[in-house]
Amino acid sequence: MINFMNMLLAQQQGGGGSSGGDKGGMGNLFSLILPFVILIAVFYFFIILPQSREKKKRQKMLEAMKKGDTVTTSGGVIGVIQRIDDDVVTLKVSEGMNIRVEKWAVSKVHGGQ
């Protein structure tokens, strides 16, 4: 890291080993920064953007849940929504058996019965 900083400092002072004065220094600086810019763009388009889209899609699914929808939890329990409180969903899993799960635990909404 120190060598990189020394090299940048030498480039700015004009003694970076290039015979073209400032024009060569800027070209070298640009060629050093370009791979980092490309790497950041790749991370954004292949990691950050898809995660952001998936998060928005999941949030939309959780907001659209309503009483009577059949859902699957992250634990694999399938039930019908009986009641939705703020962050808690009450599911009917069989006759006479209701369970309460956190809203984030719902992994899939299958729709109404």
C-alpha cells in the first residue's frame, strides 16, 4: 500500500519515469484506477442490484399477504393465514391447531384456498 502511495505521489510530482510530463502521469494514473472502477461496476451489476431487486420483491410479497392465503414458512410448515398482526402471522395448520410465526418466516405465498 505504501509503495502504491509513493508511486502516486511520484506521478503527481512529475518524476514517475514517464518522458511525457503530466500527460504520461495522468495516463498511468487512469490505468491504475480503471480496474477498480470495473470491479466496482461488476459487483454492483452482479451482486448488489439483484439482491436489491429480490429484497423489494420479497417485501412486496409479505405486504400482499392476506387472511385466507396458503403460505409456507421457512421451516416447511404449510398453513392458512387466520390473522395478521404487525409482525406476527397466525396460521391454521390443521383443524383446531393454530400456530403463530414471525412475518419474516413466511417464505412463499401460494394464494387463497
